Amino acid sequence: MGRGEFLAAFGGASCRHSLVQERLFDFEPEDEPDNQTQPRLPDGAVVVRVLIDEPAIDREFDYWVDGNTAESVRVGSIVRVDLRGRRVRGWVVERDIEVSSAFDVRKISKLSSLGPPPAIIDLCRWAARRWVGSTARFMRTASPPTNVDLLPRRRRSAAPPNITDELAIKAFDHPVAIVRISPTDDDTSFALAAAVRGRALILTPSIGAAQHLALRLRRAGVEAALWDRDWAASAAGAVTVGTRAAAFAPIGPLDSVVVLDEHDERYQEESSPTWHARTVALERARRDDASCVLVSPVPSLEALSAGNLVEANRRRERDGWPAVEIVDRRGDDPALGEWCSPALTRLVTADRSVACVINRKGRARLCVCSQCGEVARTVGGRALILDGDALVDPGSGESRPVVCSECGSTRMRRLRLGVGGVAEELAALTRRSVTEVSAAPGETNQPQSLGQPENDDLFVGTEALLYRVESVDVVVFLDIDQELLAPRFRAGEQALALIARAARLVGPKALGGRIVVQTRMPEHPALRAAALGDPTIFTDLEMSARAEAGLPPHKALAVVSGAAAEAFMAEFEPLGDVEVVGSDDGSWLLRSGDHNSLTGALRATQRPPGRLRIEVDPARA
């Protein structure tokens, strides 16, 4: 087989792996195997099949181990092997292979560690098909962070915890249950109820929540393993708690699976393949015939379509929501500015802690005259920004006095303020110190404080603020319409999830919890659902609307983008009911009635050289 034919057998790989391909597969004629050569294997040798840890290859090769090592090499073992002059990592995926005389099988260089069990290997292969990725990427997720030689013995379990929450008990009466609780309910009871049933896998959206839950389980007498630090304990059968990656934890066979806050976007992998932990959890539960419980105050429509809805009584659910005040800004005087309503002015000047949320960073790129509405511009037409007492050209840095060139007014206001601009104006309005928070939840930098605050009780930030502040008296969404009108089909669902997250900061209505939402669409179903503490108001209408529009969960979607997307789509054949819905800025949206047809058509298309991104179940399409 020549070099070109060999590379074609891999289905093509992206250009970022081209150097690897050149080094691994730069065949010379004398390197090609002699079909007449018989395998030279010693007595007692066992031939195994190894998946190479290189997503660009995603190929399996045969190697042999001697009789002394064969006992220790299992399906899933992590090994080191020689491949075209390089020593690389791999996973044993099959044993006792019958080799053909056409190949000279090499010996495994080293047995490194225990790895994913056979059931998880099959799950990784399924996930690779489901999200059009390489099996090696999922095997990496399922593997221990450090080498593991032996599994620990499970300690004797203490007396099982007593479960008193009837809703948690009722949830496990169904194969798949979607449990809707209030945002301020404690969901630990669902984890405890799962642990009582035996081998349990419990997913949380953040590592902090996982650590807290694992500690509470241990205090209740449950042997809990925190993924992926306690990989060996998980493989030995301990109740496993972790974030998205824990969906591939080695524990099994499972008796129960619980996904807490299943609506949280952090359960979906952002890089390709864009797999979702909720879908993997449902598949694991199906394979092991285990109960799967999805818990959320605002269940996603994908979850609602997967099983039976289990609700708390209306009084319990409603009382767990804070007071949600909808401020209609349609009648406000435009001179007040785009972010500050009279209700907000009264609120922030009172003696209470307030968190103001707006999903725009920076100060502003435009300012207009408060009298005539003219945009401040240079002679050449470039927009000027308002910086203190001057209008500044951001390109040249030149400044001029705050005077409207049309009417001569000296009153200017910013348009579409970001976090920085709101923080400046809020500090001037309240004469209080303002703490600005705009980092993403996963970043480690601390919030930037404006001035020298004596007490941190007035915050302005993006939605990251909802994850960085422990508690406040009031959360204000300055411009919720930005979320409701976002150009993505999950916009309303994501806006409702933000309000639910804010509810945890302020607490229930009985304890004074309050959320203020500024909007020009006060009748939007998502806002009415939050105000009444009844997500059904939104989800029922949204489910019907998506069915009419042919959107998930009724249809499967994928987005193809990247430099090689045009070449890929030129070869793409929409098999069965797969259709190309449209294209925009070098990306293509594909739709099908089921995921098997969609991913089958995608995998059947030859991948051209170059960067190609395939998003199955895109989060923000």
C-alpha cells in the first residue's frame, strides 16, 4: 500500500495534524510489509488491538505482549507502543486477536496503567458516532489523570441515609424522570436517594458544586468518589460525583444516574466534538437499565422530551421562587438613558446590596445628544465616545468638548452601555462604590473594584456575576431583552435559566428575595413564567413553537463551519431526510428527523484538508 492510499484509509485528517502524518506515515518502498513474511511471535504471546491516542489518526493497530505480561493486559489498559519511530500512548480495545501472515506484529513497549473498562470503550465509540468525532478524544476523557496500577478495596458501607423528601423518592419510580424543583430547593436529597440504590453516577455543572456534594455525601456515610481525582475509587464502584467529564466515569454497571441542574450550558463541550453530558448520561442509564433522574428548576425542552415530568406541589415550587418584578420600560422618558428606570433609581439608592447584570462589556461605542438625538461624530464621520468631560476619537485619541455639532447642546448620553459604562454612571448616581465583575465563571482573576469600596454591596457585571457573588438582596437585569431577542432559537430558554440562577443569590420570597427585570416585552412567556414561578407557562408554548419550526427536540441539527467547510459541503450528500437549511458567513446548517441519519451523512463525507468544525446539537444556533 502506498503512502497516499494509506492516508486515504484514515478518512483524511485536518491540516493541523499534517506534521504528525508526515512523521508517522512517511513510507519508503522498503518499509512496506512483505506479504510472505510469517509473524515471528514467541510461545505464549498474546496479540492485542490498540487504539492510538492521536485523534487525527483514530485508527487501531495490532501488537503483541509476552506471556508474563499478558495476564496484566486487559481490555482498556493504557500502554505505550512504537509507531513509525515514535513512542505513543494507546488503549487496548481487544485481546486474543488472530493475526494474518501479511503483518509483522510489534511488541508493546510498556504497560502504563489501568484504563476505561470495556463498557466505557463501547460508550466512547457510540459518542464518537453520535457527535462525529474521534474515539480517541472520548477515551482521553474517560482515562485516569495519573497512572493507576490497582483498584482500592471498597470499604464497608455505613447505614444507608434516611431519605425524607418524598419528591426524591418518587423520582426513581420512572426509568427517566425530569424533576422540576424551585431554584432555591436543596437537591442533595436526590443524590442521597441515588446512593441508597447502589452504584450511582451524579453530575453537577461545576467543580465547586461537585466538591460540596461529595463532602455532604461522605458526611452522610456514603463512599463518594470525586471525578477525576478519585478515578480508581470510581472504577472500584464508589458513588461518583463530578462535572461534565464524569459522564464517562469507569463506575458500572450503574443502578442510578442523576444530573443536577441539567439545563446548565456547562454540560455541553464547547470544542468539537460538541457532546452533551445529559445525552451521555441518558445513554448510560439505558445500557445499564438504570434509573435516570434529571433535576432542574427550568428543565430544558430536550430533557422534557426524554421522560416523565415529576413536579413538586404548586405551593412548594412557587414559594421557592423570589419575588420577580417586571419593569415595563416602554413608557419611560428616553432622557433617562437605556439602562436606568425610575424603579431602578429608587432601588440602587436604598441601603441594600444589589447586583446589576448586563451581558455587554466595556463602556460604549456611541453617544448621542440628549436634546436632538444626533450621534457624536468626527468631521470624517467616525463615531466619538464619551470619556469623562470630553468626546474622544478612539482611532486618533483626539478629543473635543462635549458639544453637539448640530444643536450646540452640552448634554450627551451613551448608547448601549456595557459593564464599564454602567458602573461609572451608577457610581455617579448613587455616590457608592461599585464593584465591576466581567470575567467568565472559569477565569481566576478577581473582580475589578472601582474606587476604594468600604463595603462590597453594589455590583455590576455580565452573567459571570451570578457565579462569582455568593448572595445579594436584589438582582437587577438591566436589559433582559438582549437575551430574549438574541439570534438563537434557545434565547428564551437561556434567559429563563439566568433568572433561575439569580434566584439562588437572593433566596425565596419569604426571606425577602427579589429580582427586578427591565424590559420592553413584559408579556414574554419566559418573563411571565419567572414572575409566577411556573416554567410550564413558557415550556408548553415553546415546545409547540419548535415543533412548527422544525427545531430541537423535534429535529436534529448540525452546523458545519471552518476554512474547509465549503469543500466539505461540496462533497456532502444529504441522505434520507437530511436537508441543508441554509448557509451564512461560511457556515452551513443541516437538519434531520433523527441523529442517526444526520451523523451518518456527515461521517460518510470525506473530510478535506484544513480546519473543519462540525457541531452536532449546536448550543447557540
